[in-house]
Amino acid sequence: EVQPTIRLNGALAITNGMTSGIAVDLVRTHFSYSNLVWQLPDLAVVKSKSRLALSGNEDDATKNYYWHIRGVLDPEAARPYLTASNAVRGFEIMKFTELPALDVEVSGRLYDYDSIAASGRVALTNFAVRGEAFGDVASALNYTNRVLEFLNPQMHTGAQMMTADKVVLDFNRRLIQFTNGFSTADPGPVTRAIGPKTGRVVAPYHFLQPPTVLVNGQLPLRDMNGG
């Protein structure tokens, strides 16, 4: 009976704090609460190298939330949250010289991970996948219903480039789909980055100059013989 009548306005700042067992250097925001809705218009979070600016809200009645997130994120900051997930393998596969930059909007319902939806842009510079170095990559993205779409991704390493109209990771059907993929990159580093089995398949083939490649189609994310 009391909660719907509560009205709050204020500001909060914490240094050297803990949240869910994770240390943070700084959390600072203004906040308000009315009609069962929390509003945080200018939340700043600093943890080690990560610098994030967030604005968003959460409805206590429906458990729906919305966040606009901008800044640079050290992927290592997410590792403690992913110990029970296959995603933790990604920390061994990818290494970053410079932090990923992002500008994304995220919405969903608390405790319902299948409800998560996201859209925005991400960019990486000077990173490596399975020890293979790449220059930069940038893409728009959409995520909903366990399907992640990269729209107009572009990657450069020196004079070599890879682009596509769309690359889709479908975690429901365990497929990766390519639409108008275009490449002038050396296949060796790319296939070794995909995985050791793919690298071994292409290893016998050598190119005096990187070939020009156009790709449309799909590949299974796991068993190549699975269909």
C-alpha cells in the first residue's frame, strides 16, 4: 500500500565500492522514484579501465527496464558474471590492446534473459583472435530472441578489408549466416581465427596475393556435419 505513494529525488556517489561481489572504483548518479518507476538519468560507472555513461529506468510493477549505455568497456570486467556460461571461453580466444567502444540501447525484463533486446554500435581496434592480429572492426548491431545481427560490419587490417551487408549469429538454430560478405583479406589469419579445424582445412592452400571473395550462405556454429 505504501510503495506506490513513495516519491524520491536525490543523488548518490560511491567510491571503492562492491556490487554483487565485484569491486568498482566509482558509481555516481542522480535518481528519482515515483509511480513505482526508478529513473537514473546520468549514471556513471568506473571500474579499472572501463568508463561507462548510462541513462535508464526500471519499473517495479512490470520489472521492465531500459538502458542507454555509452563508453568503453574492459571485457575482463564481465568475466566474474560469466563463470557459469560458455561465453567465458571468449576471454581466452580474444585479447584486446584497446578497449571496445559501444553505444547501445538495452531493454528487457528483470531475471528473464530471453527478454533481452539490444541495438546500437560497437567498435574494436587492435585486437587478436586466437593469436591472429586484426586492425579494426566496427558494426551496427541488433539482438533479440537469441539472435544477434551485425549490420554493415567493416574490418580492416592494413590494406586488407572485410565487409558484409549482414552477419547473423542465430543461437537458436546454432548457425552463422552471411549476406553479401566481401573480403580482400588473407584467408590464413581469418580461418585460423575461426578455429583450429578450419585453419587446418585451408592450410594447404597458399595465395601470392589475397583473393577477392564474395560470401553468401550459412555455417553451423558447432558440428560441421550436423546439416
